[in-house]
Amino acid sequence: MITFEHVGKRYGGRFEALSNIDFHMTRGEMVFLTGHSGAGKSSLLRLIMLLERPSRGRVLVAGHDLAGLHASQVPFYRRQIGVVFQDHQLLFDRSIYANVALPLEIQGVEPRDIARRVRAALDKVGLLHREKALPIELSGGEQQRVGIARAVVNKPALLLADEPTGNLDPQLSVDIMTLFEDFNRIGTTVVVASHDLALIARLRHRVLRLRDGRLVADQEAA
């Protein structure tokens, strides 16, 4: 599903965020990406999302070399990926329903299909009953669940999360990670960047550990 071959990423000609990264993820796998702040976790995710291009090496997703994608193909490619951010990135002047519907509206999905898919996504994260609420009315954990619903409303093959529990207490963090496991069980490939080593150890999935832009450990699930 995801392959990095001798990937490096340098910014401004000096700072090397990633150096000689090699790994392969199979379809349907769930992997944690961990390391200290500045280790390169976000840079790696940005390469997968095609928000950045590698300075050297190859990134392949679903068998496609991302270097070969024309600019006109990038929006379609990104629609196959769901992304969850630490700060939710919700629109606070729109309802929960409208926030989750936004990706489908951008794609031009029929309103009837939007309603069905949005409510199914909200139901999966336990927030169907709050569809008319504004984000400000929800707790931090609930806001993160809305972000997850928005990320999966397209039924993406790949789900990426960048420090999704960074602002949550331990129990809410467990609840959010359990949601990612639920989506993984139905076949979604999941990559979660997190520095919560205690929680990662409890969940028993493969762990890729970065240090100063290098992959220093690839630990299989226990």
C-alpha cells in the first residue's frame, strides 16, 4: 500500500527533515509512527499526502509512484486519503453535519447521497445525535470525532492521523485510537503519528520510530 525507497526530504537546501527512509506497509495494515518532536513524523505524512515532494528517493502509494502524478491528478489522488489533524480544523460557523459534508460537496456528490453518507459517518463515531450542533458546543474529544467522521466520509482506502490525541486526556485518547482500530478492522489502511508511547504499547500494532529524520526502528506488532 505504501512504500518508501531511500527517501530524503531537505528544506531550504540545508535542513534535512528525512534521510534515507525505507519501509513498506501492506494494504489493510495499521502502523504507528513515533519519535520526538521534530523527528520527521509530519514531514513523512506530508509526502504521503503529496503536500510535499521528496528531495530524493521514491514514494509509492497503491502501486503508483507519486513522482509520476501530474498536478492535475493530485486532487483525485488526495480524495483517496482521509486525514485527521491534532487541531481538528473544523469550520466553527458551520454545523457538525455541514463540516462532515464539505468534502462531498466539493466533489459534487448528489445531496441525497451526501445526507446518507454524512449520517453514516457520524453514526460510526457516535455523534449522529449532534449533527445540528456547532463545533463550539462540543468537547475536545467530540470535535476530534467530527474530524474523524469528515476524514472517513469518502470511505478512503488510506487514513492518516497526525498527533490526533495530542490535546486529549488519557481516556479520550484511548477512545479515539479505538475508533482508528475499528476502521482498520474493516480494511482501511491506517497510519497514526503519535508521541504517546504508553498508549501505543497497549494497542500492539507495528511501530515505525524516527529519530532526527532517520528510521531507527521498525517494530512488528506484538
